[in-house]
Amino acid sequence: MILGLALLAPGCSDPVAPPTPTPVNPTITETFTATLGLLGTNLHLFSVQQVGGLTVTISDINPDATLSFAIGAQSVVGCTVLQQLTRAPGGATAQLVGTITAPGNFCVQVFDSNNIPEPVTYTLTVLHS
């Protein structure tokens, strides 16, 4: 009986963790052009297939205004924000840069932080893997 327990003991050890995926360079570009209304929020959805780089750029804001945008994960209640940035009028093109650590469905929210005097158009570019 003691020999039987000793033979089973090695089978109870913790398994070796799988290797961490190596992030790949982003190769997929998705472009969204939209109009944001006063106190509005626009939601742009995209799917990531691999662990890898992510760059979200907002540009071509017309008329020039303060806009906020955030990257997040899609959820049953909309978009769970992970990182946010505000671009001031006259500012350079604004970017959020990071790494997606797991494939999945993501979103970018563009919203008025009570600063736009009239509806504005913009271009949002998402570069991912």
C-alpha cells in the first residue's frame, strides 16, 4: 500500500505553465470616421486575434475641439475602459499605445467631456494584430 501511494505522488505535482505568447507587431488597420454630438459618446468596436501591439490615434478633428477617447474591453454593459486620453484643441494628433495581452473584443469610446461647442467630425485609426 505504501508503494502504491508513492507511485501516485509524482502525478499530483503542479503542471508546468504554458509559455507566455510572444507579442506580434500590429498589422491590421481599422479606420473609423464619425461625428460626435454635444455631450455625446461614440463607440467603435474591433476584434484582436493575437497578443500584440496596439496603437489608437485620433485625428482630423473638425472643428478643432477638446475630445476624450478611451480604449476598453467590450462587455455586456458597453465598454469597460482600460486607458483614457484627452486631446486639447490645437494639440498634435493624440495616441494611446500599448500591448493587447489576450485576444478578444475591444472598443474605443470617443466622447465629449462637456467641451465641444458644436458637433465635430474626427477620424479614429486602430492598429492591432
